[in-house]
Amino acid sequence: MFLGQQALAQVSATIDSTSIDIGEEIRYKMQVEADSTQIVVFPEGPTFTPLEVIDSYKIDTTKKGKRFSLIKEYALTQFDSGHYTIPGQKVMIGDQAFFTDSLKVEVRDVLVDTTKQKMYEIKPLVDVDAKFAFNWKKWLLWIGIPLFILGVIAFFVFRRKKRAANKEDELPPYERAILALKRIDESHLLEKESHKEYYSQLSDTARKYIDEEVYDHAMESTTDELIARLDEEIKSGSLHLDKATIEELKNVLKTADMAKFAKSKPDIITAKADRNVIEQVIHKTKSAIPEPTEEELLADEEYRKEVAEKKRRKKIIFGSLGGIAVIAITLLVFIMVKGYDVVKDTLLGHPTKELAETQWITSAYGSPPVTVATPRVLIRNAYQMTDEQKQILKGNETFIYGSLIGNFYVVVSTLQYNQSTQVDLKKAVEGVVGAFETQGAKNISVKNEEYETLGGAKGIKVFGSLEVKNPVTKKQQKNDYLMLNFAENGGFQQITIVYDIEDRYAKEVAERIMNSVELRNAK
């Protein structure tokens, strides 16, 4: 838009409300009045900070005589309560800047009346089968079965065509040649004036028959070379044909050459007569060929067996490739939908993924008992208390799955004292670093926070990371760990989980175990 004299320009800004709830919208409106010879540029971008721009609306232009009135609106909001100031905004009119006044806004908290809002207890966790494992059959139904049906249809279509072709190939050369002549008659090429195609098929029929029965280079020989070869066969006594038949064949092949290469178009009567000549040549050639010897028959039988074996191998290869293609397409679809890692882990297996998807077991361990759900039953660790410990403790029980250097490690330990003892959990968790160091862990980070189970048992959660050297690979393995510590029912209970940071399934399994922990008789 163009505005005239800058001195006559007027810029103002207003808002529709000075007090809003968190997340509520404020309409910020800028109005510019001026004449029409200068360009007006309204502010864009983060110029309204600390408020956020939700939307910037189109400029509304109104003409008032020789002046224009431009209105530009913005939708603003803020998601933290407090008192804010919308800074003055710069509007460029030509090469001169105009500034609006700053505006103050109050953003209020949304009050919730907790005396009227009914509160509910957190519902316990429910075991759910892994979606991908469960949906495998569904995807097979929607993708695998249609692909299989398409593959079966394609197989039978190609098989039918192949059988028809094979059936024709199995015919003797004479019968194949007569069948080819019948197809030429049914093609109506002469009526379509396709003389080139007509004579090409006629010539090929005669040449193929001679190639298979008399001279095995008839297809690639010129007409003169072929006739010369037939003359040699007649002189040697291998072919009992008269000169007139050879001459008729030569004339038809010459006519075919002219039709194919010189675009000659013989009349229909001549073309049909040439077709009859080829049929007579085939008849006479069949009669003129001497009966094969016993050695020739045996050699022919061996050849047929070799051809049949090649066809059989070819079918096996193509069938295998077809099966591989269907499997590959199905896998590709799964990879595109679910991702490469999930498909690979589902097909090849992944130890922690199998833990997540197996049937979990809920058991009580130790005394005082700790109830926990795990994918595998924890094995009691044989531990003999010293005489000094026996004076203080009634029992010291430990239950383990896995090892510190594996993908997943779970330990449940319980202590029961002879006398009523007040356990200081804060001091108890101070020994976490030392306990891990005795097992070869290094670079141990420790954080802790208060923790409460769904049943109301209160304790301390310790968590962090550590590194441990794998004795097989000699590499440092980075692990995360979670540890719950309780002093319930006159004893001390500790649940520890350590898992490989790079294991994409381990964190989910660890959190599921932690959320299932409960102490019996906890209030």
C-alpha cells in the first residue's frame, strides 16, 4: 500500500482485553491512516515477545476520500501466568519509522476447585500383548494373502501359456510347420495388405522346417546360400528332392525377400499360390528325407532328455525366484510400515524383545516379601550369612535374573532383623556406588528421589548410569540402572535393575517391572 505525506500519517494499536486466562487469545489491532504515495510495512516475526503470535491476519484496507485506513490484526497468547508488557511495535511508512505504545496484559492462572473435583486412584498396570507381534497375522491377511493370490494367478496364467508353447514345441517339425501355415491362413494378413509380415511368416516357416530336418543353418543363410546347400544335399544322396521343387522354393523365397526388403506387394492370387508351394515343399521334403539310423535316433533321444532337463531346471529357478520375490515384497512392506529394526528383531529374535512379549510372572520374593512382576522367574542366590550377620539378621535373601554385563539384570534383595530396627534409607542408599564397584562398574552417576508404590509403600528411588567392561568383547558397556529401596515390615527391601543403554526394548521392560513392585501389608 502507498501513503502520501508522512506528517499526516497516524498509527495506533489496541487490544481487545487486558486480562486473560492462560492460553486464551488476545486480539492485537494496529490501525494506520495516511494517503497513498508510500509503502506501509507492518511488523512480522517475534516482535511481540514475551507473548507468542498464534496467527497474523490479512490487512483490511478501507478508502476514505484521498486517504486509506489500514487495519492489521494479530492473535497473541501466553502459557505462563503473570503480568506482561507488549512492546511498542514499529511500522515503516516509506522510509520513516512509527512506533505504537506499549500495552500491559495480565495472564491469570486457571483455578481448579479440588473440593468439588472428584479424585481417583491410579489404576494398576494391565499387561498388553506387543502390537507388532499380535498384528503379524493381520498384516499377513492384508498383504501376504493378496500377494499370494496374485502370485498363484500369475503362476497359472504363465503356466498355461508355457504349456501351450511347450505342447507346440513337442510336436514333430513337420506338424509344427503345417500348424504354422494354418495360422498364416487365419491371420488374414493379405486382406490387411500386410504383405511384408505375410511373406516373413511364410519364409520363416519353410526355413525353420529345413533348419530342423535338413540344414541347421537355414535360418541365417541367404536364399542363394540355402538353395546351394539343398543342391549339395541332393547330390550327396542325403535328400531325394527333384530340381523342380527346389526351383519353386527358390522363387517363393526370392519373392519373400522382395516383399520384406523392397516393399514389393504381389497380388493375392500369387501370394496364396506361394503359400501352397511352401506346403508342397514341406510335404515333399518330409518324404525325401531318409529314415534315421538307430544311432541318430539314440542321439536324438539324448538331446530330448537334455532339453527336458534344462526346462525342468529353468522351472525350478523361476519358481524359486518368484517365491523369493513374494517374500521380499512382503518384508519390504513390513519394513516401510514398522521399520527395519522391528522387523529384523521379530524375524531373527532379540533377547530383550522376547522378554517384553513373553507371559510375565508375578511372584513374592524374600521376607519381608516383595511382590514384583518379571518376564522370567528370579533365581534364589545361595548366600551364607556370617556369624556376625546372624546376630543382627534373621534372614538375608537375594533373587537374580541375568548379569551385570548382559542386556538385562534384575536383583531383589530383602533383609529381616532380629530386633525392631529403624532403617535410615538415606544412609542405606549411600552404599550404592560401592556395591556396583565391587562388581567392576566404573563412572557411576547417582541421583535419588522419593518414591511411592501404588499400594502406598514409601521409599527412595536411586537411578543413574554406569560402565562395565565386557570380559568377552573387552569393550566398555554403558548401562542405566534403577533401584528402589524400602524399609517396610521391620526389614529392608531393595529392587535393582540394570540394562544396556543401547537396547531399545530394555527401558520399557525396566519401567514395567518397577511399576509392578509392591510390598505386602503396606499401608
